[in-house]
Amino acid sequence: NQVLEMFDHAYGNYMEHAYPADELMPLTCRGRVRGQEPSRGDVDDALGKFSLTLIDTLDTLVVLNKTKEFEEAVKKVIKDVNLDNDIVVSVFETNIRVLGGLLGGHSVAIMLKEKGEYMQWYNGELLHMAKELGYKLLPAFNTTSGLPYPRVNLKFGVRHPEARTGTETDTCTACAGTLILEFAALSRFTGTSIFEEYARKALDFIWEKRQRSSNLVGVTINIHTGDWVRKDSGVGAGIDSYYEYLLKAYVLLGDDSFLERFNTHYDAIMRYISQPPLLLDVHIHKPMLNARTWMDSLLAFFPGLQVLKGDIRPAIETHEMLYQVIKKHNFLPEAFTTDFRVHWAQHPLRPEFAESTYFLYKATGDPYYLEVGKTLIENLNKYARVPCGFAAMKDVRTGSHEDRMDSFFLAEMFKYLYLLFADKEDMIFDIEDYIFTTEAHLLPLWLSTTNQTISKKNTSTEYTELDDSNFDWTCPNTQILFPNDPMFAQSIREPLKNVVDKSCPRGISRAEESLGSGPKPPLRARDFMASNPEHLEILKKMGVSLIHLKDGRVQLVQHAVQAASSLDAEDGLRFMQEMIELSSQQQKEQQLPPRAVQIVSHPFFGRVVLTAGPAQFGMDLSKHKAGTRGFVATIKPYNGCSEITNPEAVKEKIALMQRGQCMFAEKARNIQKAGAIGGIVIDDNEGSSSDTAPLFQMAGDGKNTDDITIPMLFLFNKEGNIILDAIREYEAVEVLLSDKAKDRATIFKGKMIPNYIIDSNLEIENMDQKSSENDSHKPTSEEAPSESQDAGAVGEEPEGGGESSAVGDPDPLSPASADSASVSMADPDPHAPGATEAGAPEPACTPGDSQPQEQNTQTEANSKAHWDSKVQPMESILADWNEDIEAFEMMEKDEL
């Protein structure tokens, strides 16, 4: 019932405020029309002015037993939707969302018509639209390889003078390999074989271009030559649904060749990419070498696919790891490091984790997965629900929102959550008669025996070379998998229950060392002093040389071949990595993370959270956990550059002012003198938004700013207008300025507010809040800004509103001695050992800190310094140095 109520809130607001636009903008309560909003780059390629969200939601309405609403929605689609727009769209997104949505709608429409109560008037209109769209996508396949162009113009195709597309050379593997279900279904429904033929040709080409020694595929491929442009391989973004469609094509179409390909790839994934509970990208030509030290949220679909394959144990392990990341951050960040810190902080309400939760519950019957689903529902209501729908999270660390509600949220999230909790009697049809596309659209399994225009065996490919002795030729029966052991899933999860919040292994103390009670530990970067002769001697043994630069800094260079032994060389590698991380950490400490502006008055009640830039002066909100709360007031003059002329309106309130014409610190002093308790500076550049521009810190004016004691935050124009619009509509608007969004149970304790705002028990939520506040004192990545969210500190110029950089050149390293040091890697061998080969390096820990130090995640420029930085937070590896040493000694000399 709660899922139904949430769906009604999201769908109702889309239909009321956005339709016929493609998507709802839930913070500004209006539709997103492409070209009328600031461009979001590739994200906008899904929008084609074809009422995307409504089409994507069609079969969800029937799953949720909303047959009347479905009938009305189908009539609207038939009457209103135009597919002949002069607009460039993504072939991949249009296929899975629009073509898939029309086919899913058609599938359930004919099912309802057969039942005899609804849709008696329906005569295949959605299928006719699907066929029209299919023909509009076909020009994208006009390449010698058969791989489609990534984009197509709905009206003019590709390479037409007016098409504005067709010059691209590259596409992602998932983009070209996620067509077969929709295209084959369209062919089978209509009897027109061309769609299935084109989709098969694209799949055949990718299969032929796989890396033969590893049987892996890369992320990006040249559509003309078939060369791999990006040679890293994983199961997340860029590849994910290619694997999914191979297995599901076998299920839907019954063609053995798809299963053979899937099993071949799956064997390679489990051999190289799966490092339970982690799934880490590798290089396709050198699959023992990890390609990156972080994972993206799209891999959350993979446990669900493993359930379909029948490989339950690794599915349970990866799902449990992901769930612990969610418990730590409330949502799955777009990317997170191998030690479970935030790498990219956004979360656009992705449904993949809910999908895997549903499949694992179906497979195991373990009620634990119902509790997981309940957590997802509570988090959505508590942190993402806004008056006009559900808003994507701009930053899971602060709880701030983005004005975005993607169509997949309605198409998939509510479908999987409803099915997770639904009993058989809650469904008006048997869901087992259908297969889910990657967008969770329903295609009937009877298509496997309809209009079979393609021969079942593709003789052009070399299947005879494959050893299929270990292939399973049937889908597993879950009732046989777990006949007598309801504790099976729990027994797999149990060893992983603390994997995310794992503390560092305890090193031997200096006191124990002096007493001779343990072996001497290696020199740690945090203890290093360039003036200590003993330390210099240890560096020499580790093959690390020290160079004094003219500017007084110290440079460290390591040559592993100069180390006294392989063990010392390994210690040297670790020391250099720790030094890089320590340097990066200390630079980040100079920066401030984004802050949150939370609207707490009616009708928002804390549900709208805006991302704000911090100031380098005034109250530090991270040290005042309650934040600053007050009603907002616009100052006069609005630029805040002279004495405030309406102090009575500003006193004891949070002042709103415009950016420009004087320094930020000057504005702060003027409003503080007028009695304001805080200030929000709103950008004067029309249309600027934190969606499209990096945040910066407001710098001081070069003078002492200790006299400024109130908090100051910066909002871009779009976010600032949300507050200004609220003032125009509701007059009294109250906000909370804080380091991160606060739990509404805490904000409104003891106050009367509508029941639907706070559903949970207050006491429990207060406990959660205390726990999260305690957590926020730990130096975790929640308090560190993402790379894109700190473009430096900016101060305002007098007269003219220009910007002058006030970024210092922070000392990159401040070790215990007075000497400072820079770190350099001298020509690191690209074949040097990663954790797979040499064992995982122990994460650096700060004294007395139970959390691993933040994994260094710098940009491409620094990637060479990270060639051995993979951290596996598995106790058995971290705790046992002997295994590391053994593995290191066994490595080939050229690898070393």
C-alpha cells in the first residue's frame, strides 16, 4: 500500500505538472522540455518530446493493478504523442524506454483485452507506434559493421544535412548490444523480420570482436572498424545490459547461441572481474590488472542477473556489500571506492539495487530481503520525497537534491518494489509469463514460438571452439535450489556484515617494538621525518631515494630494483602509495565540502534540499551540528554592498542577497550589522545551476575575517530561484543552513505536521539521527567534496562582479618534521603489480582512527601514481602480510 501511495504521488505530479513533457522537474513543479532548460549533455539524449515518462510507465500501471489509469494513459499516448520530431536522441535510450515502453504497453493491453473487462476497444495502436519508431531507429544501423550510430534524428535519420548527427565514430558496448529483446519482440509481434536481423548483426559483431584470450569486451568500440576505444571491462556502466540481453535473449527466443556466448562471458567475469564481494574493472588484454579503484552503481543489477543464471552465492555477497553502502549513505552513490567511500556523490534514484533485491527474494524466500525493500521505501520517503514528486540526490553526503525525476524511476523502481511485497492474489496476471527488459518492460514468453524468421543456429560464428561441458542449458528452479535450508542466504551474508565499516588492522605499537615483543613494522608515511637518519636508511633499503629541491621541498622517487629485497621493495611500494594518499588527503583538508539549504516551512517540511557552496569565513556549519534555522528575508539594497536599509525586515532572519559588485565578506559584514543570523548569496548569472556548474567556496577579502560570525552560503541562480519563488507563493519561508540535510523527525520534534511527512517512529528516527551525527565526526569521505564540486575558492571583485582566484597553493604534504615533501613516481612500469597479483596494500590509517584513510581518486593526470592503489577491504587479505609477501616473491622479474 505504501508503494502504491508513493507511485500515485510521483505519477500524479508528473501528469498534473509536466505532461506532455518528457520528464517532471520535481523541485520547480514543471515539465522538462528539451531546449528550454540548460543542457545536461548526454543525459538529455533520452528526451525526444514524446512524453517519455508516460510511455515508460504504461505497463507499471497494470502491474500495480491500476487498469483504469492504464486505459486512460494508452488513449493519451495514442492521441497526443508525436514520434516525428526534428530532434536527436540516443538510439539506446529510445529503444529501451520508448520502444520498450510501447511494446510492454501493447503486451499488457492485449492480455487485458483477452480477459474481457478492459481495453476492448484496443486494436494494436501501440504496436503500430512501436513499428513506426522502429523504422525511425533503423537508419542508425547504416554502418559496415552493423553496429548502430549512438544517436539518430527522429525526423531525418543520420548523415542527412539536417540530421545533425552521423559523424560519431564510437559507441558503448551496452548501447549497441542492448537491442535484441525489443527489436526481436517487434519482429515477432509484427512479422517484419528486419528489426531482429539488425539487432542480431550488432550482437554478432561485438561477439566477434571480443578479446579472444580473456573473452571480455571493452566499454567503447569504433562503429566502423570494430577497434576497442576503451579497453577496460566490467559489469557496470557502458557494458552492463549487453550481458543481461545475451542471457535474456536465450530465455525469450530460445536460441542456444546466445546462451553459449553468455556462459563464455560469464566464466571470464567470474574469473577476472568478480572479487567477492567486489566487481572491479580490468583491462581486456591484461585481465589480471585492475583498471580502476572504484565501482559504479549500475553494477547493482548484476546480482539479479546472477539469480537468473542460477549462481546465487556471489549474488548474495555482492548484494550484501551494496546494501551496506546504502546503509552508510542512505542511497547508492553513482560511484564508490573499493574501501566504500563516495567517489561520485550523485544518486538519480536508480532502480538496479531494488531489481536485484526482488530477484534474490524470489530465489531464496528469505524475509531479510523484505526488510531491505522496506529500507529502500523509507529512505525514498525520508530523503527524496518533495511536494511535487521525488527528487534525485545531487549529493548523498549532504542530502541535497537535483531538479530531476527520470522516467526509469516510475518504469522500474515502483514495479520491482511492488512485486517484492505483492502476493499472488495482489496481481491480476501471472508475472512469470513475461520477461523483463533492462527497463523492466514486460515481453511475453510466447514470443519464442511466434514468427520465427531467423534460423536458430548462427553458423557464421565459431562455436565449435568452445568447451560447453560446464554450461547449464536450463534456467534454475529456485524451489529446488533451497529446499531445506532457509538459513542458506544468511550463512553467506554473515561473514560480510561488517565489510563496509571495517576498521584498519591494528599495527604493532612503538612500545611493543622496543620491548622486542613483535617484528619491526615497516615505516609509515605519516611517521616519516626527512631529518631522521634512521628513516633515511630505511628508505634506502626500500629503494626510495630522496632529492632536495631548490625551493626547500623534498622529492621521493622509488626504483624497486634498488631495494634490498623483494619484501623491502613491497614496503617501498606501500610507502609511496601512502605518501601519495597522505598528500592528497592534506590538500583536501584545505577544501570545504558542499553545504545544504533545507526548506523546512509549509508545504516543504524539509523535503527540498538545495546544494550550496560554503564560505571560508563565518560560522563553520560542520562544527555546529544543529545548523542555523530561520525565516528568509530579501535585503535592500539587494546586492548587500552598502548599509542595509531594511534592518527591521532582516533582524533575526537569514538574509538573501545577489552576487556581484563587492566582496562576499563585505556583504556578510553588512547583513551581520543589520542583525541577520545568516546569509545566502544568490548567483546573478541567469540560468546558472549546480546541475551544470561546479561549486566553489566564497573566499574572504584578504583581511582578517574573524569578526564575521554568521554562516554564509552560496546558491546558483536556479536553486536560489526555488527559494524566491517559494517566497512569492507562501510569503513566510523558513530554511535550515547546515552541513548536510537533517532528518525531518529531528527538525519537527514536538511540532504538529501532517502524518505523511513523518511515517516512522520518532524515537527510532532520533536514534538514527544521533548515529548519523556521530558518524559525521569521523573523517570519512562524506566530509570531502567530490572532484567536480570544488573549483577552488572565489572572492568577488569590487565593481563589475568579476572573479579573482583566492586559491592558495597548499603545502602538498606536512609530515611530522618541519621539512615538506612532494612525491614523485619515476617511470612506473605499467605492468607493476596491482592487488590481484601482489596482494592488497594495507590502507593507511590515522592514529587512533578506526576508519581507513580516504582512497586517493585523482583525475586522469595522476592515474600513473595509482597503478598499485587498489584496496581490497577483506580481513583475510589485510590481516595476513605473509600472503602478500609470498605473492610478491612469486611474481616474475619483469612484472616487478
